[in-house]
Amino acid sequence: MIRNQTREFIYHNTSNHRRSAMAAAFLPATSLRLNPFSTLRFLSFFPISYSLQRPSRRPLFQPSPANARRRCFCTATSQPPGSGDGTKANNSHEHRFGSKVGDFRKKLRIAEVKGGGDEGLGRVGQSLSVTGWVRTLRSQSSVTFIEINDGSCLSNLQCVMNPEAEGYHQVEAGSVLTGASVSVQGTVVASQGSKQKVELKVDKIILVGKCDASYPIQKKRVSREFLRTKAHLRPRTNTFGAVARVRNTLAYATHKFFQESGFVWVASPIITASDCEGAGEQFCVTTLIPSSHETTNTSIDAIPKTKGGLVDWSQDFFGKPAFLTVSGQLNGETYATALSDIYTFGPTFRAENSNTSRHLAEFWMIEPELAFADLDDDMACATAYLQYVVKYVLDNCKEDMEFFDTWIEKGIIHRLSDVVEKEFLQLSYTDAIELLLKANKKFEFPVKWGLDLQSEHERYITEEAFGGRPVIIRDYPKEIKAFYMRGNDDGKTVAAMDMLVPRVGELIGGSQREERLEVLEARLDELKLDKESYWWYLDLRRYGSVPHAGFGLGFERLVQFTTGIDNIRDVIPFPRSPGSADF
């Protein structure tokens, strides 16, 4: 705590004599008093500007002056005499020590340099600076070729250096290696090679960050299994860089579609006391176990218990069991019954012990809810959404999609074009079962009315029976669907739908929600779910209930579908699965 008459100075690399002199010069002889403006802290790395005009930035390529002052911190508590409430002093300090924040300037990206229909030829003759990471480096007699990438696009920018370029000694000394970060200044010229239209003739190179020789991402190809153990570095590869860009484009297109369609984005909670799906596969959130640094030595006796020996949840943070959400749907419905059409887009969690290429413990969900809508409206919305985002990716990620078409899945562009251009089909669950029973194909899992469709069944329907066309299956048996789905008049099925697409199977699942209070209460009783936990959800049916519908889409499944990547752990930056929570 700083007290009256306290004077504190911290200086580095200064003598005692200088400290005494600066103290006498800086502090007044009057008594020191505290107020919110009385502590001055400044960083004297750059000369102090007395002007309120924005100081010009020192360019990246301009070296620091030889006599530049070293960094030092000074703290003093002071109030000039006669300052009263400190307003005048504060204005004076603002004038003496403040300066305007500079304007934000967008970086020049390699995608912009090489972009456009002319692939950069319109920039020939321009002088520019780019930054990025070295992908490859090769020397030929008096010329060195360095390819750098900044993540903005798949292709690298080839930089051509000769020994006269400033900073060439770093290349010659072997300091510039694959993986190093560099800043390059030069002139755009027409390329003599066939792989690119333009290249950069280097005038100057700065080694921003060295790269150790142990860098695991080299030019030779490595397996995706290996790269999962290097998740912090794998975005620097062609495949994972392309996946990240397509994922970003799909997220942007998702918001764009719903915003343009009049939907309101709603942030649904991550912590919940409800089990939306009723499957019980949820992660528990609790503070009954001691803090993280003590968990390895926690005794089971440290967890509070009731007299009956059960966990005493009343002593937990929320006063009852709480979990990570498996869906934002129930919360989304509350806003749909007020704002009409909404959507959620956020992380969800499932503690399903499935160590497969199709499952994650943490994943993102897109869940729109439409008020005054039925199942037909729901299917139409899902179809329009999927066609919109797929077309957006095809139009805006052409280079990445060509990469996927060449190296990941042959013909993926054609497959996705079919999704955009062809009409979607729908058929009932009952018809789908009949179709599978008549199929001249042996399935691993049994086909029977009342059993859920497996991935092999779904893919047969969309890939073989209907020739690669997306298909929506509707009206499922109520025994295999969630409690909130509206019961059909036949008493056996519910107004549910699943959208099936090639290579993935089920991509979207949705339903018309049960808006009738007495029917929903009976369904909760039938499934032995605690109605008290859903009191607020039931209130939506008491106060101005309306027919409404919605669907859920696993975002990682969508990225898989769009990129052709076969393992879901390779389409999310940091996959979480049983036994794996690294990074």
C-alpha cells in the first residue's frame, strides 16, 4: 500500500547518483496525497511525446537508434499544490504523458498479393513487405529461393534473394530454416517458374524468430495420426491450414445465412442442470472436489456426504448437480417463443465413451429454432441452410477445395455441387426400413422397424439408393427419439427428421417440438424424467405456447462433409476424446 509521504522509485541500469538527482527533480517538496489520478506510471522505452498528435510509428525495417534508452519503470505518488479535485492535474498529465492510439492497419496478406484473376500480375513492380513462416529454402549458386506462408492461403509466396540483399548473411549463416518466422521486403516481379505467376525479389529480410532444428513439420509428408500429437503445430501444414480456413468460412456463412433470414443469435449456457437428450452422458461440473492443484491427492472422504452416505449436492457450488450441456436447444426454445426465429452456435459436450473417428467429447453445435413452424418448415430451413453454406465455401475457398479434391477426396467438388444444385428428397422412416429390407446388400447391423438407423444404413440410402442425393428421413418411432419431439396422430411416431448426406450419413437432426402441455408432461412421466427440473420448459407451454420446430447440426460433421476429412479429430483445432485432453 502506498502511504502519504511515500516515494518509490524503480530504476534499472542507473547509478545511485542519478537516482537521487532524478528523485529530487521529479517529486515536489510538498506533502503527498493519494487520489485516483495521483499515481503516475510510465514506460520510458520511447521518448515521451508532448503532443496530442499521433506519433509516427517506427517502421519494422528501421533499426533502433544506437543510443536508444533502455526500458525502465518509474512510479511516483504526487499531487501538485492547489490542484483541488485533481482535474487540472489530470489534464496536465494527459497533455504531458498521453498520446493518441494509432489507427489499426490491416496487414498485407499473401492471399492478396497472389489473389485475383491475374494471380498477382497486376502488382508487378510494386514494392511491399510481407511476413510469414518459412516453408522451404533452397540455394542455387548465387540465388536463394525462400517460400513463405502466412496462413491466408494455401500457396506460398516465392522470395528470390541474391547475396546483395540486406540480411542475406543470416541465410548464409544457416539461421533461416524451415519454420522460422521472417519479414521480407522487396519488389513483385513476374515469375520465371511455372508454379506461380509472380514472386518477390527480396531487398531485405529480417529473421523475426529462429526455428530449432528439431522442428517436426518438414517438407516430407507425415501422417495425420502423428500430427494429432503436434496439434499446436499442425495448422502450419497444408491440410490443416486448409481445414482451418474452410471451417472459418463455414462459420461465417452460418451467421450470414441466419442473419440474412431474420434470425437472432442467442448465447445458450454451457453449464446446465438439464439433460436435453435424456441419455445421461454428461460431464459433471462440481466444486466438491478440491481445487485443481490438489486433485491428485484428494481423498474420497473429502467429498461431503449425507447421513445416508450419498453425495451431498446441497454443498456444491450450484446447490444441486450441474453438467456441461449436450445441447442449447431447450434454452433456445425460450427465446424462440419471444423473438420468433433464433439460432445458437456454441460448444457442447458429451461424455460418451466412444473412441471412434466419428465422436468427440467436445464439439460445436448449430441449433436454430423457428416459432409458428412445423416439421415441413424445419426441413425446408435445414435444406436451404446446407445449400447456402456449401455454395459459399465453393465460391470463396476455391484453392483449398481444389487441394481437397486432389489430395483428400477425389471428386469432392462435384459431390458438393450436387448438394447445391439437386433437390433434396424426403421419405418416412417406415419407407426407409422397407427400402433397406429389400436392398441386395448385407448389413452389419440388423434392420428392423423400431431400431435406430446405423451409419451404414444411412449411407446406403443417400449414396446408393438415391445416387448421392441428400435424403431426409422423417417420422421416427417415438421410443428412439427424445422426450420433446411432437407426437404424431398415429401414437407410434414423432415429428422428427434426420438429414442424410453422402460420406457422413446423418448430418442434421431435428423435429417439431411438443407444444401441448399435457402431452409433454405425460411424456416426461413415461420416461421417468424429473418434471421439477423442467419447470421453466413446461412454463413455455403454459404461457402462449405456439407450434415450433428446430434442428441441430454438429459443426465438425459439417466440416468433415465439406472437406472430405475422414476423422472428426482432424477438423477441430484441439480434439477432446476419451483419454485425450492435451493442449
